[in-house]
Amino acid sequence: MNLSFRGPLNSLIGTLLSASAAVAGLGLTACNGAVGAGNAPQTLVIAAPSTVLQLTTLQMYQCLTSGLRALLYFTNGTVGDYTARVVWSTSNPGAVQVSNGDIPIAGTSSFYPSGTLVPTGAGNAVITADYFGIQSALSIGVDTPQDINVKAIFNGTYIPLTKLNISTVSSTPHFSLAAGSTVQLAVTAKLSGVETDITKFATLGFQNPSASDSNIATINATTALLTAVADSGGTGPLVPEATFPPCDLTSITNTANITPFQVYPAVSLNLVPQFPPADPTNPPSTTNAVPPLVVGNSERFVVAATLPNGDVQDVSANSTLTSQNTTAAIFGGTTGVNNLLTALVGNNATTIFAVFTGAGTNLTSNSYSVSTLTATLNALTTCYTDIYTVIQSCPSPPQTTPATVQAGTLTPVQFHAFGNYGNLGVDGSTGAFTQEITRITNWSILANVPGNSTTVATISNAAANAGQALGVNQGSVNINAIATAASGTELQQITQLVVTPQSQQ
């Protein structure tokens, strides 16, 4: 059973809450009857799984299990894993219990393996491992996780479920799903002020479940994938909920984070370009076409499904996007993102459209004719927004205040890069224009500047979330953006990022 966290953790939480039970490759041996040959057990050590380092203190969190093991050292220098052979005990079972293979896992017929810690309430305890009088002790403090929340992982970013729809007609917190669409769920909590992914500790399901729920939607217990099965027909709504097998966290779950949803059949499909036509309210035409896509750059096309209640959902991940001229431009390609169109050659064009077939629906979107061109990059401009804001150019005058992000949060700040292009005349293009080039800009932390380090912040170059920066520890860094002009010259922009302290409980 691997109960380790996913997502960015500080070193403390990462060390203390690792729960891998792997011991292979550590050179551990058994006793092998060596006592009679003068080889006797000498020292007992409590260690974290997959390490041989002795633990003397440990910080844990209510209901989030972890593992320990007992290492027995012998007089000849050998060591054996005696986790299942020692007797484990706790001084305060009200704070944390420890299994000798005798603590049942709620809702199953199984038991927690020996050495598993099951923290049940805030407090302190001493855990003791005993092997025929040879003992080792570990002091444990147990805190309560705060702000437990079910979120969605969308384009590689954690977002509240209330932000899942592109637009909504309701003023109440909710979201709507198109039948046949899917959402990757995650469970987060603040542990000592650090927002942490605790999905592997949780059981995801529906609040007050009924036998008919699976006809409307399902949540995969292993992958945490929410699938909208069929129109809820006005029944419901359903509420995604996280529970924890070791104990009940109802009293500390933030009810403001409970978000209901309903499932509807998609009634129409609209392909929305990242770089819109001059007049987005009119159908695309020769006079109102989407801007040409620069060779090497990529453009995100959102497949927007309108639902009967007026809500709009991005169903790109569940749609098939087609470029009819794959010589000019292709979807996916090296980006691996199915709705990113990448221009391959200049002075060409392709027609694109999308199809959504969820739950028996067969909808085809509007189409766009996208031309491609080769152009000269003359200048680079960068700016920043929150992750929900779509912009067509950086503000003028430029931003003068630093970007900010909180240490430990899973919500990044979004940096954008815009390239100013001039004509080459190769494909008949004339005049200057600006295009967002965030995904083909190289983002980094300026580690050569004193005080700047990835221990303060990180920034992504992955296609799905390029330019997104996360705070690691309080401090200030410089975000470095570099794009290469046609001449090979590197164009550079530097923006300060301030990482604010972790929130305190």
C-alpha cells in the first residue's frame, strides 16, 4: 500500500508523511540463527519506510496514515527488518494508534500492516517498538488538517470546482457537466499552512450516496476520475465528498468547499480560438478570420459545450480535434495536448473542427480556416495574471509591481509572453502584429542572482501549464523569459516574483 503524497511538499512534510513500504535493495538480512554463533541482537531503530535513518520525532496529521519500520542491528554489523516481529505500542491511543497487524481498515476486511500509524486526534504520543526487551521510541505530535477541499486538476493546475465551467448562469456555487465528459479530481488540505495534495489518503465518493448515483456519474476509487454518465433528469444534485478510512473528519471539513453538480446532455459545440477573430461575434470568414499562426507557435482551441441550463464546459479533453491539412499544422504533436494546434510550415493553411460524442451525443463544432506564416520576432513582452484570466496582450504601460504567489499553495501565478512580429515578405505578410508565445518561451528562475533559487519558486515549461509559477518558500526571485529571434539573438525579459509566507492556522 503506497500512501505517499502527490504534488509539491516542503521537505518536512515530504519526509514525515512518506508511506512507501519498500525495503528492497537496502541490504537487510534476517537473524539466520546467528545467536548461537556469538552473533546477538544489539540495537533496535525505528526508521521511515525505504530509509535506514533513525526517527526520534515525527509530525503527523489527524486521519492521514503513515508507515514505520523497525530495524534490528546485530553485533556482527548485519541488520534485519523486524517490523512485523516487534511489538508496537502507543502511550496515547487517542492521538495515534499503531498497528501490530490488528487494526482493521474501515469498510474492508483487511488490517493495517504492522508499524502503520493511524493518527486519530490532535495531541502527542510516544510510539515504542519492543523486541524481547530491546526497545526504541519515537515522539509524535498530531495536528489537524485544515481547509480540506475537493478540487479539479485541469490543464495540470489545481482549480476549485466552482471554476470548472467556462461560464455559468447561476449565482450559487455549483458546476455542470456534459454527459460523457470527465474531470480529474484531487483532495487538498493545508498541513501546517502548506496546501498539500492528500488524494491518496482519501476515499472519494458522493455525499449521501444512493444506488442510482452510478447511473448519473461515477468516481473511480483508484484514479479519482469523475465521469459524467448520463443526464440527471433534474434529480440530484450530486456532491463530491472526501472521506478518510481511519476516522471521521466531518467536524473539520469546510462546508464552503462542498460543491454540487448536475449532468446534462450537451446541446451545442463551439470551437473557441485563443487568438480570436477581429470580431468574435461574427462567424469566421475571409474578412473575419482568426489571425495567422506563426510557424513553431501553438494555439489552444477550447471545445466549449453549451448545456441546457446555460452553463458552458470545456470538453476539449473528451473531444476529437481535426486539422485537415496536417502539413500546415497539427493538433497535439510534440506538445501532447490534444487541443493545441502547432504551425509546421509557413504560407499554408488548414481547416480545423472538433467532434464531441460523449454519452451517445454526436456534435460537430464550427470550423476555422487557420493560415500559417513565417515571421520575424522583433521584441518580447512579458506580464502576469491569475490563472483564470485570458488576455490578448500585456497591459500598457507595463506592470511595475512584482508578481506575488503564496508559499506552499497549489495555485500558481500565470506569466505570459507576447512576441512582436514584423513581416518577412516570404509569404506576402505585411505590417507588424503581436501574438502570445508563452509556450515557446523558455522560462526559468535566475539562479545566478544572489538569493534567487528554485528553493523559493518554480516555473513550468510544460505545454499544458507553461509560464505558471509556484511558491516554495518565502522570498523573492527573478523570473527569466527568453525567446529566440530569427537572427538567433536571444530576447530576454525579467520579472520579479515575491513569494509571500505560508498561511498560518
